[in-house]
Amino acid sequence: MIIQNTTKRQEIKQNMRGGKGDVEISHITDNEILGENCRLFAQITVKPGDSIGEHQHVGEREIFYFLQGNGIVIDNGKQSEIGPGDVMVTPDQSSHSVVNTGKEDLVFMALILNENS
């Protein structure tokens, strides 16, 4: 199966999870392909100065793989700088947020896996 780039669902979230600005989400596949073990597989773009607010994951874990740009993440209250090639894992019952502190788009892959699968 091939999924053409032009068929991917694009979404803009304003002030995502209480963050600042617009966050662009490009869904890599739809829920039918992801199955019951995965809730999200997407490329996320956060513009300079924008952010995803702090939020908790319950019954699932989220993995971010950073592709481009620089920023700060808060992982269970601990702040860290991130850049290309870095990975952040947010386990079940944990919280995180992302802020683009750089001058270019912060781009990363996001994968949310159901904890009960």
C-alpha cells in the first residue's frame, strides 16, 4: 500500500492544549490503518515562538522524534533543550509540553500508542 503525500489529512490546531499559536498536524495514516494499538502517527510543525501546552497522557504513551529546528520540552516538570535527532518519550500518566525557541519551524514525528494493547 502506498499513501500519496497529497492524500494525507492536514489539520491546524489553534492554541493546542493551551499552548500559543497554530500547530500544523499532517496525519501520516488514518485510524483504520493504525489499528487498535495506535491513536496517532503524524508529522507536527510548530512555528517559531509557538507551543503545545502541558498535558498528561492517560492509558497511552507518546513518542516524539525531532527532525528540524530547536526548542524546549518540559517532561514531567523537567525542562530540556531539544533539536534534530532527539527523542522524547512520555509514558502513561506522565505530562509534557513543547515550545519552539528557534528561528525556524520545529518539526517532529509523533506516535501515540495505547498502553493497554
